[in-house]
Amino acid sequence: MDTTNPSPGPAADTAADTAPDVDTAASEATVPAPVRQSPDPGYPRHWEADVVASDGGIVHLRPILPEDAPALLRFHEHLSERTRYLRFFGPYPRIPPRDLVRFTTVDHRSRVAFICLLGDEIIAVGRYEGLPGGAQGEGPHSAEVAFVARDEHQGRGLGSILLEHLAAAARENGLRRFEAEVLVENQQMVRVFRQAGYQVSRAFAEGVLHLEFDIDPTERSLAVRDSREQRAEARSVHNVLHPTSVAVIGASTDPSKIGHAVLANLLRGNFTGPVYPVNPDARSVRGVRAYPSVTDIPDEVDLAVIAVPASNIDEVMDSCLAKGVKALVVVSAGFADAGEGGTVAERRLVSEARAHGMRVVGPNALGVANTDPEVRLNATLAPDVPGLGRVGFFSQSGALGIAILAAAKERGLGLSTFVSAGNRADLSGNDLLQYWQTDPATDVVLLYLETFGNPRKFARLARRLARTKPVVLVKSGRHSAPTPALAATATPVDDVNLRALFEQSGVIRVETLAQLFDVALLLAYQPLPAGPRIAVVGNSTALGLLVEDALLDEEMEPAGKAVDVGVTSTPEEFAAAAAAAVGEEGVDGLIAVFVPPVATPGAAYARALREAVADSGKPVAAVFLAAEGVPAELAVAGPGGGPGRGSVPSFSSPERAAAALARVSRYARWRSRPVGEFVRPQGVDAERARALVHRLGAERTHPVADEEAVELLGCYGIAVVDFRRVEGVEQAVAAAEELGYPLAVKAAAERWRHRTDQVGVRLDIVTAEGVRRAHDDFLALTGSEELYVQRMAPKGVSCVLEIVDDPTFGSLLSFGLAGMATELLGDRAFRVVPVSDQDAAALVRAPRAAPLLAGYGGTEPTRLEALEDLVLRVGALAEDLPEIRSLVLEPVLASADGAAVVGARVVLGPPPQRADSGPRRLR
């Protein structure tokens, strides 16, 4: 092409996000900012998204509309000459009217354009335009892609965001490949493409690079997406927790008002930056000068805490938007917690905040806290927060928040950061998981959740985080619906599926807040155990026996008999016994039990115990029946003066100590396993499978015929034992002769075939006469002449493997042994798709009846690796084809020869929405 020609066509539209580090890109949320009504009924509203840029600010992305022409002109005028040169390969000071119409009028199929908005101003534009080359009657298969950002917004990852969304839209429209032409001097643009994770081919001519790449997601492109998502979302949370200035809007002079409480707590906590009370009716609040409006504050405001009635929120929002506040913490109630009208107000609040680049904590939140000495932020309603520690805490409940903080402080559990999200309209637990992933001040993560906004994303983030930092979670509402305040942003999750999610992700689930703190104290101050063998030392035989019973109840192993030093032992003798026990090679941890004898204080015993086990490298829990948490005698001083690493937590009962150690031990065992790989089984033909599903149709839910089910499974290397469906005795005999003996003959109706008494099945038939007798029996039983004639599979243990439709996760895998007993007891194991090789191995060993597969009772062991391979193949099928709403492989006969699939049932239907697939989304 002529690089001096200022043609505004797509081939020239190649200026880039000129960031020095284009790899730090963005993520997005699904609550869209309002857009002007589109006259085009084909407008793809589902492409709209709020995106978190690499600096943590919010940008709204949507398809371009014709009425955006004035804003596009203003955008072009703000571009520097250098950016225009890179954009158009030459001078292009103004957009002519003809080009303006072409830029803003697209068909959302072969011609697509996205704009990034901050308020009403366009700050970046990306587009693709289909290239000729498709077969006659088909659309294009390739498109030319380009994007450009305003100079002051370059370096925020907007080029990467636009490329990701354009690629998703192109795939949806059937395109497979992108091309771009870039001036050779525009190395930043080249890096945008190269670092996106695609395989990019390059050709060079006359100072222009021609780039081409397939846009199907690759393992590397998905890894790049996840890395950029983590950094962007972590940065957005960092902006909330590390403000340099705070305004309290609604800071009342009345001590009973929440605005007064927040201001008092900020001042009492010695926040390191300026605090600005905002109150139009007061000159000062608590001796600090007040301002009528946030816009009257002379300096910048990073964080605004809003404590005004919900009815006044619009006026407050206008002033915050005008001031350029970066983040909001809304402690006011009266939004979704107040009913339908409040829900509308809450959505408007979040939409306006995101449209102007702000994140929102709340509404109805307790607030946020950061104990870092460089910040000292207590923007909460709690008068006191725990001291400096290395535990991050996210609480969905504002009402429980004060009690949670008080309990943590009372037990001696120090925190690094605390966030109470209230109605969780914007900032959620997933955002905090992203932040804590790379926060050097946090070693342990605690979560109190009532609902999930995006469970699939939670599973992905928790699995990654738990590999380096323990995640402990208490989930309320297991037996009830979410509160009205949370229902608008909640996704219903079955508790069985939640259990599978937590097991797979390494999350330590507890049932109560007391258990949450028990586990947290061990994790915060003691090392992880190497195994389940726990020694017991005490001064009471009765208590020692209680500890042993509690350990066995938790499936732990007492390391020998409990050591009883006697009630008359000295502190030195008690400590020596504890040191000797924990130092033994076959011991992984210690529970020390002490009952103070009459008139004998326990403080000296506690100090001696702490000193004796200080360098053991093994976890130690104490049961000093008069103490709970970390009393001073068991504490090792930390950086902030509170308990630090090496402190010994004390529990009020042997059962609580054993339960906490057991949960930590199971987590340590999960963490020590190899990181699973998401391997792709050999012989998978996903394209042929997608074509078959497309031919069969998934617009409505319907079962698939036997032959089509076999063909579909064959695309994933899953063979069904050869069979024929016949009608009448002669067809049955002919099928038998064709398949060869021995055979199985089965009634066609499912209700007869899968009965545990096998009344609808005849096995090991070796003659035509046997086939005839089976036909006659089934005719008398069912009144139908339809039969299945199937080659006999090797004898084995009968199993069931299913894809279970779940409205939250899309698909789960279920595995169990077949039979009435296992069905009655619900002996099934579940895993969330996608499954790794480690997930597959764990799934087939998880049911309580699984020892039958490994040779229990002297039977021949089955080839478990064959079952694992089958699980991986079914998992790949479930991930590739969300249109499969149900798949049942029953029975699967597991034997020493392998795993034979004898029966299969498939149901197709409209795929569920997957909030965690495609372009990055917060929820």
C-alpha cells in the first residue's frame, strides 16, 4: 500500500497503545454503563462491558453507533500528530464527512468497531473489517484489525483490551484470522500483537510490517489474558486500599450518625494522609475543617466514603464525578437492601461510577481497612480494628463485620487488609483474590461469603491462589435463599457442587466463624504439617484420650500414645516432654494439653511450651482450657507489636484443636500434590464434533439418537461397545449373527434396561435360540418388539460417568459406581469442568465405594488409568461443547482390560451463559 496516502481504511488503522509495558492490560465487568438507544435492532448489546484498565481505572467498552460521530471527531482532534501519523501512515488532520459516516456505520458482522469511553468522551477506538476470500455465499474468514488510543490514555492497556474484544466478536461471526499492517517504527504496536499470545507471522515491505495470526484462543493467549486480568484487577483494589487522601461525605457532627463514626475511626487510626469531612451545614467536624461539597476540597481526593441517605446519592455522585474521585466506599443503606426501587438506584450508582472510571465498595458496606504502617486506613464503622498481621479478610456482610473484627482482635489475629462489600454491587471477593495473589503483605486469605457472583471465576482464581496462600472460607445460606440485597448479583449454587468446587480448588471450607478463626490462627502462626501424624502431650490422661478420639474422628493419626507428664510436673518437665514428642521423626505436629491444677497458674507452662517448640518446624496447637486465641504467654512478638510467626494458638477444647489441625493437614496434602496439567487427550476432533452438533441443532433441548451419540463420542476417542437397535425376532437374530457371539440382549425402554434386578437384560447369549428366547421374554414383559443386541464387553465393575447440567458452572462431571446402594447413599463425586489430569485421578478415587476398583476384598484391580483417560475425554467434550446439556455413560465396565462404555445417552440444548469465558469479565 502507499504509506503516504492518508486513507482512513482499516489497513491504515494501525496505531497502538504505546505503553512501555503493553502486557499489563485489563479486565472487565458485566454491569454496563447506559448507552444511547440504538435504532439498529441488530445492535449486539451483549458485547458491551466495563473494563478495568491496567492502572485500575474503569473504562466502558461498546460497539460504535452512528450518533457517536461528534465524539469521534473530538477524539480525532485530541490525537497528536505523531499518533495520527502512526494511525494513518501520513498527515490526516481532520476526518472528512464521508469517512466519518464509514467509521461510525458498521454491520456488527463483517465490519465491527468498538469504542472505549470515559464519561461521554471516546478515549480509544478499535475496528476490524472483513477481507474477501470466503466461499461464495459465505462471509469473510479473515479481517484486517486496527486500533488507536488518545495520547494521554496510552499505556493503560487499551490496545490489548480492544484486540481481545475484537477477536471474540470476530470468532462469534465466524472469522478465523486477523491481519494488520504496521509501520516498522511502531514497535509498541507490534508488541501488542506479539505479546497477546497468538502465533504471529510477519512479512516486511517498504517500511511496513504485514502481520497475520489465527484468533482461536491458544494456551498461551489464555495465560496472557489471565495474567493481565490479575494485574489490572489487583491494581483497582490497590487504589481502594492505598489512598493518599480520603473524603467523608456526610460527616455528621452527631456522634450517633454513621458519617461521624467513619470520620472518628479514620482520625483515631492515624490515617497517614489528609482526611476531609464534607458537610454543608458545619464549619468543622471533630475539629477538622469541613467542606460544603467534595468539589470544594482544594486537593485531589483518592477515596470518598459516602454516608448520606440513598435519596441524596445522585447529587453526591455528580460532585464525585466532577472532582475525579478514584474510588467510592458506600456505607449507606437503602439500596438493593430496601427493595426493587433501591435495586434500580444501586445499578444506576454503579453504572455512573464505572462510566467515570471509579470502583465502588458497597453499598451497605462496613468499609475498608489497611493496617500497613505506611497507610493506617480504618475507613470502617468499627471503632477498633485488629493490629498489623499477614491475614487478608473479605466479608460480604456489613452487619457481621464489626463482630468479625472484634473477634479477630480478641483472639490475637492480626490483619493486613479488610474489606466488607455489603451488597457487593461492584467490588467482590474475586477482586480481592486477585489483589492478595500478589500482595506481599498477605500470607493467608479469609472469606465470609453469602453468595457467589461468578463461581467459575472464583474456582479458577482460588485454585491459583491456594497454591501459594491458604484460602479459608465460611459460606452462609447453605439452606436458604440469598437476602434481597444480594439476590440481584447472586448466582444460585447447589451445595454439592460447591463442595466439588472447594475440593478441586484447595479451599479450606469451614462451617462457622469460630472454625474460621481456629484454622486462621494455625495458618497465620504455625507451619504446615508434612502429614497426618499428631503427637499428644498433656498433664491429664483423660484429656489426652479426648484428643486422640478427636484426631481419629477427623481421620488423623495419633503418633503413639498420648504422653501424660502428670499434674505435679514442672513447666520445664512439661516443655521437655513437648519438645521430645514434636522432635520425633514420625511426628508431623503436636497438640499440647494443659489443665491448671488448683492454685497453680498456667502462665509459666505456656511460656515454657512456646520456647520449647519454637524451632521445631512443625505445627503446634495448645489446649489451655482457660485460654482461647493467642494469649501473651504463647505469643512471639510480631512487627506491629501483636502476635507474630511462631506464636502458639490455644483452643478451648481438644475437638476444636484437632478439627483445625485436620483441615490444615488436608490443605497441606492438596498443596503438596503435583499441579495438574490440562492435557488434551489424543485423537480428539473437536471441529467434527462442533459440525455434528450444529447439524443436529441445539436451539431446543432434545435427546440425540443412538447412532448420532456414538458418532459424537467417537469424535473424542470414546468407543461404545458395538450394538444394533432392532425390531422383531428376525432382525435380532440377524444382528446377532453379524456382531458375533457371545451377546447381550436388552429391552429398548430405559426403564427396563437400568433396573438393578436386570429384568430387562440377558447376558452371555451364545446361540440364535437364546436370542429368540430373550425376544419372547421381553415382548411379554414390555409389550414391545424393540431390542438392543450388543456384543459382550469384558466383565468388570459397573460405573456411571455423567456430564451434569448446572446453571452456575455450566457443566460438572459426576462419577460413581452403579447400583441401588450407591444411588441411595448419594455416593457420587463431582468435578468442575475443565478437569486436569490430577482432577481425573482424584475423581475416580473419590467415591466411598472406589476401593472396589482397586482390588478390595481380593478382587482383581481395574485399570484406573483407563477410567482417568475416559474422564479427561468427557471433560474435553464438556468444555468444547456447552450445547451438551446432559451425557450419561452407563454402564462403564471397569476391568483389568480397561474401561468399556456399554451405554450412552446424550441431550443437546441451548448452551448456558458462561460469565468466565471469552473476554475477561469480573462477574
